[in-house]
Amino acid sequence: MNVMIKQQVGKDFQSMDKIDPIVYIVDDDSEVCESVAWLLDSASIESVICHSAQELLDAFDESKPACLILDVRMPSMSGIRLQEKLNELSPHAVVIFVSAHGDIRMSVDTIKAGAQDFLEKPYDSQRLLDAVQLGIESAERRFVEYSLAAEVRDKIALLTTREKEVLRLVVEGLPSQNIGRRLGMSVKTVDVHRTRIKSKTDADSVGTFVRDVLRFGVEI
């Protein structure tokens, strides 16, 4: 995401109603969960404890920003497998891995898969708090970007096949005359489609909607 898009997303972030993020502690060790929860509570950070990957999936709220403190090794489903599922289910979730059995390759693989950080047990309390604070900020921003992109996708879904064809060519930067030649229609017909696109997407202009499509890399 380039600087101009980041600035615009920042403005959207400020204008949207703030949704408090959820911090999930996912570890099969109850003592670890209680210890981390106490640490977060001391910094006024509320958390939800889950003792397994399935418990997390059952409790997970897709409608809110999420930061996970996730153990790598757990029975039934590992933290790494859970990360894969979350990437499909909720790509805006931020993951901080913790492990007593980590190695460089594992940490690199999890970071490549989208994790924000990888901490080895026993970890420094302040480092964990710093990672969670950063994770919360990232989760909030990712959630806004994800929500705005979802809105764009929902609006595109309202368009007919022909309107999508016109929109694709507008995104390419073609003027109405060239779009007409490409699609075998008159300029007037192209402009009718553009008007319908503007109306259906409730955009100030087709150009404004095209900007949103490009900002979030939404496929048409």
C-alpha cells in the first residue's frame, strides 16, 4: 500500500465508529493463560482465554478487530494450522506466536504466513505487552481496511455482467469512446452504464469508485 493510500485509509480509520478489539490468549496450558491474562489486565487490556484451537474458532468474533497470543504446539490442531484457518476466515486478525520449542525456521515461516511476531517462552513481560499493544493497533487498522474492501466488493456484486465489463475498462483508464469500441456499443450506451454504476454503488462519481477499487485491490 503506497503512502497516499495509507493516508486515505488513516482518514477512513478516524471517521469510522471505533470497535474495541478482542485479545485472545490461545494456549492449552491453563497456568500460562491465567498468567498472560493477569499481565494484560495490569495494562488495562481485556482478554479472552481459549484452551484449544477449536475453542478459539467457536468463540471468535469476525465482526471485531482481533489480536491473538497463540501457542505453536497444542493438541488436535497446532497454532500454525489455526493461523492458516484464520487467514481464510478472518485475514484482518493479528497473530503473535509464543513457543517453548521454537526455532529460526519456524519463526520465519510463521512471519511469512502473516504473523506479526514470534516470542520464545519464557518471554519478557514487557516485550509481550509491547507486542500486544502493537498488535491491537495493527488489528484495528487491518479491520478498517478489510471492512472498507468488503464494502467495495458488495457494491460490485450489485452490478450486471455488462456493467462489470465497463467498470474493468474504466479501471484500466480507457475513455468512453474506447470502451465503446472494445465492447461494440455506442458512447451513449457506455455512458448509460457508467451512470448506472455510479447509482448502484452510491458513489460521488465513477472515478471515486474506481479509486476505491484500486486502493483495496478488489477484483471485478
